[in-house]
Amino acid sequence: MSTDKKIKRPRGKAALNHGKCIACGARCESSCPVSCIEMNPAGEPTVLAEKCIGCQKCVKVCPAGALEMTFTPEELAILAELDKQGAVTADELDDEARELQQRLAAYRGVWVFVEQTEGEAAKVSWELMGKGRELADSLGVRLTAVVMGEGVEHLCHESFGYGADQAYLLDAPVFRFYRTEAYLKGLCHLIDLHKPEIILMGATGLGRDLAGAVATVVGTGLTADCTGLDVDDKRNLMQTRPAFGGNIMATIMCDRFRPQMATVRPHVMHMPEFAQRSGEIIRISCPVQEDEILTKVLEIIQDNKGDDHVDIAGVEFIVSGGRGMMNKENFAILHELADELGGTVGASRSAVDSGWMPHERQVGQTGKTVRPKIYIACGISGAIQHLVGMQDSDLIIAINRDKDAPIFQVAHYGIVGDLFEVVPAITARLRELRMRGGVADGNVIKQAIGA
Ligand SMILES: Cc1cc2nc3c(=O)[nH]c(=O)nc-3n(C[C@H](O)[C@H](O)[C@H](O)COP(=O)(O)OP(=O)(O)OC[C@H]3O[C@@H](n4cnc5c(N)ncnc54)[C@H](O)[C@@H]3O)c2cc1C
């Protein structure tokens, strides 16, 4: 086939895929711009082929795949040739696709929302800055920190150190304490002004609240609790997260709306190195007045959870127990081992549900995501919902009497045996090594387990 002359891409005709129609209520009929669909008494569409212009609208609205595009053998040959040449050019895209492309192209740049309390940034914001840097480099755009608060200019400089090229600074008394209405107005105003293609936020209480509100107001998609982020060659953000109770990992894309918004839990992404770098601070005049905000902060009451409260998400050594611990009292041997390491005790959901450990110690999909230097799983089978919360730990040691337990698939070292014998033996060996001057690290624990 000659390529000298421009070949027009055949549009085909819509046709019924017999047996698939669910008689959903004739959305296909109303979607047709040339009225070429008629409904039969059974509620199934009949496409008048001579009138069909191949716009595909009916095919796109059908929820059951009951309408499909069909092509004559000649048209199929042309399509095959065009595909071989990769010959889809802009003017061959239909009007809708072109309009969509233009709409999406107005949005450029990657933003990271810098969450702060009393001027101190949440670490997850810097973890996201590291991931944001990678995404911005892949897309060839600037990485922007969004800093909101009162007296928070120092966070812009900190953002540059973690990789941001520039920072939008919304600094005003109305942003002193987080209130959804004020931050929502501020962030939506910024989005309206500068149109980013991607916004990342921490999946913290604040981040979840704000991200959901912003996505609703600007009319875009939001993927919560992502565990992986990447971009495809069409600038779509590929947002991976556990789905269906954690049994599969789904990659979600928001390919028709911008900005693409994602939240990520603390400790899921790597903390980038801090380096002295500079960037541009762009001050944005405050778009919110105090009297527009209905919520007033009267008093800040510190959350006092007592001396034994630990945020396991930030701990370097974790010894976790599961259903294999048999009862609450048996956790004492894990506390001994954790003390020896200078760490703390975590738990699987089964152990928490049994009342052996408090929920704040739960590791996994509905607990905390942890990334310690050493994670020792004792009597934990390794269900996917547990693994998503700890599989990025630097060193994983699993103790289980079932040699086929899935936990061994993510463990760097696995000990098949009875935890009630193995754990005290490791503790005793560590104690011995410590007496000889060893410090709790990967090497000493490897020595203790004989690796
Ligand atoms: C929506 C959803 C969210 C969830 N979120 C979480 C979550 O955040 N975190 C979480 O952990 N789970 C979560 N789960 C539950 C998860 O599916 C598993 O049920 C749970 O992780 C199992 O806990 P376990 O490994 O302690 O218990 P089990 O699966 O019962 O495993 C016990 C293990 O102990 C071993 N064992 C028993 N005795 C000994 C011994 N003496 N010595 C050595 N080994 C021994 C056994 O061989 C077994 O492998 C969630 C589930 C759902 C549906």
C-alpha cells in the first residue's frame, strides 16, 4: 500500500454484540448524535448501519460491552497498515479526543502538599517529595511544594532540600491551624491559578480529609493509600494500591481529568537525602478571609496517650507477634527481644482482634505501614494484608513452624521452628553478644540467628 497519499482512518460502524445487552435503559440510544439507534421491544438496540457515523459514543456508554465497532475486510486491511506505520496523527483523532487532549495539556507540573503542624513538616511530605522528584523528572516538569500555614516560609527552604524546584507559599493567620474549609479554599484557588497535572498528599488524617474535599470540588479522581506511583507515556499517573481486601494490587489511572490526585501513607516511599539546594518561593495572596470560615479553633488539647504510647511507624526495630503467640501473656518474650534490640513490639491483625495488643501496634493494610531496619515476624502467616504493611523493611526475619507459610516469601531469613524455643534463644544470644560490646544492628542479629 502506498504511503504517499494520506490514508484516512476508517471509523467503522457500531453493531450489537448479540447476547450481551442487559437492557439497561437505552443509554446508547440517547448517546447517538445522529439517531441511528432504535430499541426493539426487548430493550435491545438496533443500529441503522447506513446512518452510523462511527463516533463510538454508544460503544463507550454501554456498561456491558454489548455494542462494538465493526469494520469491513477492506477497512481492517487499512487499519492494519496504519497500525504498522504508527500512523495515528492528531487530525485523525475525533473531536472529542482532541478536545480532551487540549484540556489535559493545560495542566503541567507535579505538586507535593507539605503537611505541617505548628510549623513542623510531617515526614511523609518529604517522602513524597522524593517520589514527586522522580515523577517530575520523568515528565520533564518542575516539582512544586505547596506550603500553607502561618510563619512557615522555612518549610519552603526545607522543601528545596528534599528536591522541590519551587514552592507556592500561602502564609496567613487563617491557615495557622488546619481547618478543612480554609485549606480547601486555599488549595483550590492555587489549582485554579496554576493547574498542576499531579498532586501528592500524605495519607494522614489531615491529608485524607483535604485530598477528598479538593478532589470533589475540582471534579477529579483521587486514589487513596497508594503503594506505588509511576507515569505512562501519555502522562497518566499509574497509581498502584491494594484492592478487594488486599487480595490484588490494582493500578488505577485518571486519564480524563486533571489534576491526578493520590495519597500515600507514611513510610511507604523512601525518604530522600536532604541536600542544601535553593529554589524559587512564589507568594500567593491569601484567597480566604477569617469571617468566611465557620470553624473556629478554641483550644488545642495535646493527645496524651501515656508513657507506653509508641508510633511503630517510626521505630527502627520491630518484633511482631501473630496468632501463633497463643495469648497475651506470651507477648512477654517478644518484649524481651525488642528491649534487647532497642525496638518495640508490633502485631498482626489476628493478635489485635484477639485483644492481645492494642490497635495502634497493628502492622498492615488496616494498621500501620512500617519500614524498620529489622522486622522480626513471630507466628505470623504472612497474609497479603500484613505483607503490604511491612514488606519494605530493610531486613525481615520470619519465625514460623510452617515451612510453607507465605511470610517466608518476603523474609530475608526464615527460621522454621517453634517460636517459643527460637525467640528466647535469639534473645539470649543477643544478650551475650551485647555483653561483648555488640550494638543492635543487622550484623549482630544475623550473628544471633546464626546467618
Ligand atoms: C480488609 C482486610 C484488612 C486486613 N488488614 C490487616 C492488617 O492490617 N494487618 C494484618 O496483620 N492482617 C490484616 N488482615 C487479616 C489478614 O488477612 C490475616 O487474617 C492476618 O494477618 C492473619 O494473622 P496471623 O498471621 O497472625 O494469623 P494466622 O494467619 O492464623 O497465622 C498464624 C501463624 O502462626 C504460626 N504458628 C502457630 N504457632 C506457632 C509456633 N508455636 N511457632 C511458630 N509459628 C507458629 C502458624 O504456622 C501460622 O502461620 C486484614 C484482612 C482483611 C480482609
